Amino acid sequence: MNRTRLRRFAAALSGRLRPALEPCWLTMVVVLALGVRPAHACVGSGCLQIWSTADGGGALTIQWDFTRKVQTYQSFCAADNSQCLYSTIDPGFMAPTTDSDPADAYYVLADTTVVNIVIIAADVGLSMHVNGQKLYQPGDTAQLGVMPTIHNHPSWQIVVPGGQYGDFNVSFKLTTVSPSYTESPVYTQVVTNVPPPEQTPTPTPAPTITGCPGDCNADASVTINEILVCVNMAIGTAAADACPACDVDADGSVTVNEIIAAVGAALSGCPTPVPATLEEIQATIFTPSCATATCHDAVSKVENLDLSAGAAYGQLVNVSATTDARLRRVDPGHPESSFLLTKVSGPPPGEGGLMPLTGTPLDSAQIQLIHDWILQGANP
């Protein structure tokens, strides 16, 4: 198809498809309204927040709903099914550094306060792993952290014969050597390996495509066949994710204007994309939000992942994902099969919490940066 025919094609589309697509806007408004959820200081499955009962002293205390069960997921089973491991790293323990409600009964711990966890009792088969230490019998203890950086996600583990499901109890308390504070009450937490009911994951909006509209195969050019894919997506005869580049604003529908933008790219060519670099991702995302104590620094290496400067590339690119060996942490050129992008966008049930686990979740621009780096080949 030559340029003149493309221009006529674009003009025809503008008149024929716009009335058919206008009802989509009402549908999208409803979906977006239902999908809004409040942000939380503890992301993922939440945190057991550590406070004291008095300002500058008092007893250690935990703010958490202890009627809420900790849900574990099957990690692996022995070949003969004699033993199976169920685990999760959510929820974690965190000591806030600011008090959002001075009128409540919770007070921030003083800096340099050391907080330990001590097991009082635990059902057979249940254990907690804190900083590499297995806690499963009375008297077992480990350090959760030192203020002001207490944020620890232990591994809650259940090891039982295959097919055995149930609820398990662990009782523990918090202690400290600080003369300003006394130990906490004894808390009992229920940990379960009973599979949760099937749920439909809340759709996570895909990052906005900043490349070339309609460039389905990311080869920096748009063909008539790719434009036809966009048209079929608009009228519902092609899957909504058949070509993410057609849905320029990533709102779940392809509009006339987006199709015309693809035609324009076919006529004028695709702009040269701005390179996304690992250096920028390291400086703005990995170092401040991921490579931190008790998470993915060179010492903690939670889930055997080190995202510190100089190590991140070798730990991510073409490395199998821990929770699903069929996926790679980063699959160069393929954001859709890269587990890193799934974790920062919103993992489905059974794949752990949204990353980063602490602080503010990544914004759309940061997720887009990771997406583009992977799409452009995930260069070192």
C-alpha cells in the first residue's frame, strides 16, 4: 500500500470506527474506578509493625491482626512425596520511624534499639528462618534488626508429608537489651498451608508504550499488516493484547486516534527510541529501593538475588526465576516473559509480594524504564 492509499485509509478509519468505539470510554471509567486501591506503607501482604507502649520507653508491642493467617505456598516436594516444603516471606516485621497518629497507643522506638525475636512454642513442622537462623523450638532467638532500619522478612516454613494440610501455631515474643524498654507480650500467629481459594488477580495496568505506535514486533517500522492488527483489536476481532504497541496509552482499548498514530508512523517512520540503561535503573531504582539491608544487598541476598551495583546484571539477565524456572528474571528483548517486570508491576497470587517490599511502589515511569531496558536487549 502506497502513501496516498495509507492517507485515504486513515481518513476512512476516522469516520467509520469512531462511533463504534465511543462506548468503550464508559466501560473503561467503570473498570478504573473499581480498580483503585489505597496505598499502604507496607506493601505486599503487609507487615507486623513494631512499636513501644510509651514515648521513650515502655514495653515492645506489635500492631497486627493476629486473627489473620500467614498463607504459605508449596515450594517443592521430595520425589516420593514424603516431605513437602511450604513457605512465604510475607508478612515481615517492620519498625516505623514516624508516628502518623500521635494520639494512639503506639510510639516509635529510639535509634540504636536492638530488637530480637524469641520462640516460645511452635507446632511440629513449622519454623521461621530469620537472617539464616532456623527458629522452631522454645528458646530459639534471632535479631530482627537495629533501629532505625528494622525491616525483616523472615521465611515462614512448613515441612510436612505431601497431602497434609492444616493450620500451625507459633508463639513468640520480642526482647531487647535496651534498658529503656521491656519485652513484649507473647503473641501467637497461625501459619497455614491450606491452599487459598482460587482468585482472579486484579489486572495491573501495563506500562505506557513509549516506542513507535503500531510497531508490534519492535523493529522500528510499521507495516500494513501491523496496522490491520490494530484495527482488529479496535473492533474486537483480535485479542486485546495482540499488539501492545497499538494501545499507545495502555488503557485496554485501541481508539481511532491510536490507529491513525500507527498510520502516521508507517508514513513518517518510527522515532529513534531513547536508550534505557542499566546504569540509570541501578542509580534510580535498584540501589535506593532494592539493594538495601534485609532485602537484595550483597549481604542479605533474599531469594538469592543481589541487586547491588556491579552484581545486578549477572544476577538478572538469562537467570531462571526462583519461583518459576520456566521464566527468566530478565529475558532480553522480551518484557512479557521477564519475572522482574512482573514483580514490580504486580505479581499474581503465589508469586510473592509486589516489589519493592518497603517504601513507595515504583511509579509508571520507573516501570516503563525497566520495560524499555529489557525490550532493547537488557544491555549491561
